[in-house]
Amino acid sequence: MPVPTLDALLTRAKEHFAVSFDKQPTVLAAAPGRVNLIGEHTDYNLGWSLPIAIDRHTVIAAAPTDEPTSTLIAMDVGESVSVDLTKPTHRDAPAWANYLLGVAKKMMPDDGVNTLAVMTSSVPIGAGLSSSAALEVAFATALLGLTGEAMERIELARRCQRAENDFVGVPCGLMDQLVSSCAREGCAALIDFQTGDVTHIPLPDPDTLAILVADTGVKHDLAQSAYADRRRECEQAAQALGVDSLRKATVSDLLSHKNSLDPILFSRAWHVIGENARVDMAVDALKAGDLPAFGRLMHQSHASLRDQYEVSCPELDTLVELAEHFTGHVYGSRLTGAGFGGCTVTLCPPDIAGELTNYLQDGYRERHGSTPTVHHVTPGCGAMLIEPE
Ligand code: GLA
């Protein structure tokens, strides 16, 4: 099925809004999903990463209401809730509403407003492409449109992250929300998580570089608890090395603690220190137009995530191995996002993208019995408010 364009999503949300509420929306907001090219599990260690926003969006059509409650409609799941956004409290279900309540609480801590809102999305849900960050950032952007307030994008991203940490209870870092709010079209976002600085690094245009995102379709149960475990292990490793975050640790620091440090903590820190260095080298490779060098760093990143950080799984490894064994020239492939399922990202010349897609799907099906969806994505821009016509 073709992926709906941003315009098509906006039209769909606007029309549904008009039919549902018998008036036009006053605000249209959109925010993208993301794919991380390199720099994985570095954000909560205050390191660096290099994600792109993708041409898949969540859009929200909204208008203020004087009613004591907001009516929020999620078109794609056919659900609607009535909640008071001025006094957000947890709800048992549906899950998506808690993201919105959390965002309302963080964006409007004092005087909230109630709203009518319709949302729809082309970001695959639960595939590790940050559908939740896209929803949070789109809603935060819509709320700014409704209240007329201005806010720095980094601050908006931080509030969305806090909504997810404190309200929804997912201990994510800042990467997803920040790239969804700040990305620039055609560029990867080099993020420094200590300073919050974002540097836009131009990518080769889609005639030269294809970005394939292959979805294993699996999400192992371990995902959430293992993520929290990794965060804790990194904190323990930093403490043992005498630094306040692993960003500040060097390879020689780590090696000098090799005998005293728990081997698991050693491996986790080894990954983080190496991954930060790989982001730096990957940016140099991009600037030099050296895609094969960029791709080699992606392979190293995957191997480190698999062997040192232990967040891969057989399904992700299969897709990466297939990309490595393909006879055409694939630049690089690695798991993207938290791991334990979700997607790989693969860079290749556009003329082999079709054949590679078939090869990944056939090879994966042979080993795991299902056909992965392969999304061909392009680097898009971050969140925006669009004038309703
Ligand atoms: C998830 C989290 C991010 C980041 C990645 C791993 O996507 O939401 O904050 O930690 O995992 O790099």
C-alpha cells in the first residue's frame, strides 16, 4: 500500500475533524518519526547520535473548546476519548491517550486548555520508528498553536521526553523527541546530548543514497526491562570509572579499570565509548562523501550492540547478515533504535534498492517464516504548524 503523503494525512485529519465537530480546525500540526543512522544507546549517556527524521508523520487537526473536557480522536485505531487536559490524570486505556495527557501536563503545567483534536499517522506503530515521539511532539506543537505560545524546540523535546518518562513511565532518552522536533530536510541531526546542540549534516540526495528500513515485525518482551537495565549498568560503570556520565570516560580509563570492573559493566561502557567515537568518525565520513567508510562504521556499531551491549536479537542479526552478504554494494546495515526487535537501517546505492529489498525479504522469510516490511525512507524536516486553509 502506498504511504500517504503529509498533504494527504492533513486533508484526512481536516475532513474527519469537520465531520466529527461540525467546524473547521484552527490548528494543524505535524511531527515525523525517526531512524537513527548511528550512535545507539548514547543519548542517556550524554554522548552523541546521528538520527534522521523520516518522511512518515503524525498529524493533528485541532481547535479550542469551551467545554470542560477535550475530545481526542485517534482515527487510525478508531478510538475517541473525552478527558480534561487542564487536570491530566492517568487513564487505564487506551495507551495513546496517556501520551497526550502527559504532554498536556508538561506543556501546560499551570493553565491548561481543552481542545478538540483528530490525529492520524503514517509512522508505523510499535516498529521502533518513534511513533510515540511523533505523537508527543505533534501534540505539543498543536498545543503551542492553540495557546499562541512560543517555545524553543529543545525545550519542547525535553518536555515531551519528561511526559514519556514521568507520566507514561518509559525511561527513554531525548533522541527521538529532539530529532522529531528539530530535524532539517535532507540532513542528519548530529546531537550532542550534554549541550543539547544539534548540527545539521547534509546527506547525499536520494538519487545517490537509498535508506531502507526493514521491520522484523517482532518486539521481544525483554525490551522494556532490558532498556532500564542498560541505563542502570551505564550509571554503575560511570560511577566505577569516577565520571558523572560515560561521555566523559575514555578507552584508557576503561582499560585501567579492567581488572576491578564487573565484566558486564566493562562491555556496556566499551560499547558506549566506542559508539561515541563512531559517531564522530561517521560525521567525518559523511562530510568527505565516503559512504563506504560510513557503512563500515554502521557494521561495527551493529556488532558492538550485539556483542557488547547485548540488545540485538536473531531477527535483527539475520537482516544485517543478509545485507552484508548481498552481492551488490551495500554500504552498511545495523539495528536502529532500542533493539530487541524493531528495525534495521541499511544504506545502499538507489539502483540496487529494489533487488536488495527482495533479497532481505526472501532471506528473512526462509529463516523466520514471515516477510519483513521494508520502508524506503528519505530524510525529512522536524515538527511544524501548518496554516489551515
Ligand atoms: C529508544 C529511546 C531513545 C534511545 C534509543 C537507543 O529509541 O527512546 O532515547 O535511547 O532507544 O539509542
